[in-house]
Amino acid sequence: MRAATLLRAPGPLEICDITIDDPRGREVLVRTVAAGLCHSDYHVMEGRIARPLPTVLGHESAGVVEAVGPDVTSVKVGDHVVCCLSVFCGNCRRCLGGETWLCDDKAATARPPGAPPRLSLDGRAVTPFSHVGGFAEYILVHENGTVAVPGSLPFDRAALLGCGVITGVGAALNSAQVKPGSSAVIVGCGGIGLNAVQGCVLAGAARIIAVDRVPAKLELARTFGATHVVDAAGGDAVAAVKELTGGGVDYAFEAIGTAATVEAAFAMLRRGGTAYVIGVLPEGSRIRLDGLDFLASKGIQGVYMGSNHFKLDLPTYVEWYLQGRLRLDELISAHLPLDAINDGYAALARGEVARSVIMFD
């Protein structure tokens, strides 16, 4: 099968002929139809996040189940499914405690040592990134990394649910548990940030401020429900947010992944507010905060995948989309063939898009 593969980092993706094995045990073989371009993959391409190479990148995908292993019970051949990197074992302490997104034993969902690899290139094992490897014509994944969705849901919209939507919306609804009538700021209005905006809308926040340097993204944030926007290229964004709110917000969501924007989000808080870091910072990043701010009961919290319960949250988001309560159509900036994937990531790096989607059919 053809797959966008990272052979060296930093480096571009190369379209390689990858061998994929048949499903075993609880594995599901998915024919990929759509896959979203997420910034996390780009961090790996840049070498900012180290991962075993070679690797097939991609972790936000949707497709059709082509075959299943003998022990699979949750999906069947012909199902339309979304694949998600929140694959979980179901047996560790975190999973049993209801925190499946923090599963301590994701290795249990991979093949055991000594077994043939799921993916290989010229006889060499290839790592499926984040247990998915979605930039490929087929995906071989544990069934706990898939969930069935209605056939009426377009594949390009479905793919976005697997990371961008579940992360951004989940950050507001699950991680922060935003209260009705509260105030929030979202720093960064790419795919994740826009979903954090609409997560705050769904939670009933009264004042939702979007911050970005790109005017087109700020206008898009208004479409998603932002009540105010701040152009960070035009001056002191922290001061502007404090002026709009009379001193700061209840919740700040950082959706870019730099030390400077994390520090800015923290500075935008009122007394007792909490900043939620959704963006992926490079390894070795250091953040400087004023120690006296903690006397004001300000907090900072990392967020992983929107604290999601994938198998429960995603069907809910599907229903909200079909009811017109969740926006997915507006997230998609471009549809691209697999051969144009590096062009898609170049546009993402320039800040020109919310989400581009690779289409395989």
C-alpha cells in the first residue's frame, strides 16, 4: 500500500510502498478514506518530537472496516469508523479509574515482542505513529482505537473528530469543565483552537475571546462563536484581554505550543483562573511564571486529547454535528491527494489553514 512515511527527521514525508499484515486478535483493518493534517505530525517531521523511524505519520483518520481479527467485538466489516490515538488497554489503573485517555499500558494494544510487525518496508519494521499510522491507504489498529460512526457522516468530517475536534471541544467540556456564564480566552485559532472556541460555546460561556495573528482566523473564530477577537500582531494581547474582561478570564486555553504563548495565556487569567495547555511544546521547553501569581490561586494544567472518553464522546459529537450544534464543515480549508501532503504541511506551517484533509477515494 502507499503511505506517507518519515524516513529521517527533520525531513519531508516520502510516499513509500509499505507492506501491511493481516489483522490478528483484536486488530481491525481499515481502508482509509480521509485523514486530517495535524500539527503534532509536523512536530515529528521537524524533529521537535522524537519518534522511532521509519514511521507512517497520521493519527486523525476515517474509513471503512475491511477485515477484523477473530477476537474483535466492537466493530464489523463494512462499518464506517474513526480511528483515534486515544487507544486504551482497558485494564490498567488509569483505564479502570475512568481515565482511558491516560492509559498506562498502550503497549498492550500493540503486537507483542517477537510477533511480525503490523507495517514493514523492505523487511524492516515501520512504526505506525500514535498507534494509528493514518497517512496510508490502509490502517491496522487495535479495536480500542476505533469507533463506528453513522454512514451518513461524510468521511472528511468524521476524520477531524479523531483528534482536532475531540481535543479542542474536550478541553473545554472535559478538562476545564467550563461553567455557564464564565469567561474564556483561546490563544491560537487553528484547528484545535477553533474547536476549543466551540467547546466553550457548548458549555455556555458568556464571553469567549479568540487571540491570533492572522485576521482570517479571527474571522473564522467569530463564526465558531467567539464574542470578541484580539489581533496579537497589533499590540499587547494580554493587556487587551484584561481590558475586555475587567482584569482577566476564568479559563485560558493555549492552542499553539510555544513557551511564550503559554506564559501569555497564564497572564490573561483573573484571580482563581486556570490556564489549560493544549498545544504540544517541543521537548525541553521551559516556561517562566511569576511565583506571586500562585498566591492569587491561579493554576496551569496540561491537556492531553481533551481528557476524552473516546468511545463515548465521539458518538455524542456526531449527534451534535447532525443536529447542527457542532461545526465541522467550516474547519476544512482544503482537500488534498496523498501526493500533495508535504504541500499541505507547508501551508499549515505558514498559518494559512485550519485543517487540510487528505482524501484517498
